[in-house]
Amino acid sequence: MGVLPGPPSMQLRSASAEEIAGRCDRTRPLSGGGVDEWAAGECRRVQHPASPRRRSPPSPMRADPLDLLIDVLATYRLTRLATADIVSEPIRLAVLRRVGLVGASAPGDGGAPTAQQMVEDVERPPGLATLVTCRWCAGIWIAAGVGVARTVAPRTWAPVGRALALSAAAVLLAGLEDD
């Protein structure tokens, strides 16, 4: 028999199985690694310091509905940003230049065709050109990235995903306005 570590008010005397059986109703082990022990003159369930109870992380297959909604909206926003938004058009044009669909001096005027229009005009566009202009094509990869971000770095992803979700909601609501 020995004394388990801790402050004097919390110290518990460890007991043998025979002593526990003689003084306690239950002698079965606890799920976290402790057992019923004789402590401070009464029988009670205690947790051994060497085996603290651990809470298992939530299963990725049982996502919180709010997190799922945030991820859906974030995926929508990122997909729209990658394939259709004006702010990312220079990046899409750079990709088209890289794969040879656009000359080095692609016009940036308002009358010039968009990257999506250029890709649609080609009978068999390169895969990368299709990826940066097709929402279905880019969306699956972006959704996979969002899922990985939620699983691997949830604390980092939470504020980023929330900002993207709010942006997506603003875009969707703006579409309902009559200007």
C-alpha cells in the first residue's frame, strides 16, 4: 500500500484487490483505468493519476451541422473565386498564357473575352485551363481541400471558413436584390 501523489487533502491510499473487495461493493475497473478504492475512510471510485480519462476527438464522419454548413458555403465561395470572380481573372489569364491559349499580350480591356469564354471556344482545351474555368472541375478539388483543412487544422480553418461562409452568404443575398 502506498499514497498516490497529490496535495494532502487529495491524497488517496492505494489498496490491494483483497482490501477493495472487503470494503467496496464493486471491484470492477473503471473505463479510464481507475478502480474502486478505499480512500479517506470510505469506498469511492477514483481515477489513477497515471491513466487520466481522455476525451476522444469527434469523428470526421459525424460533423457538426453548423461546421458542415460553413464548409459548404466556404467551398462555394472559394470555387467561385477560383473560376469566375473578376478579382481572380488575371490569375486565370496567366494560367491560359502558361498553357498557350492566350498570347503574351492578352488585352485587359472590358471588351476582351474572359478566360472562361476563351476556354469554351477551344475544341479540346488543356486540362489546367479547364480546371481554372470550370466550377464542377475546380469545386471537387476545393471541397477536398476544405475537408482536409477542417480535419487537419480545425482551429486555423474555423475563422477562415467562417469568413468565407459569410462572404458567400453576402454574395448569395446580393443576388436577391433589385438594383
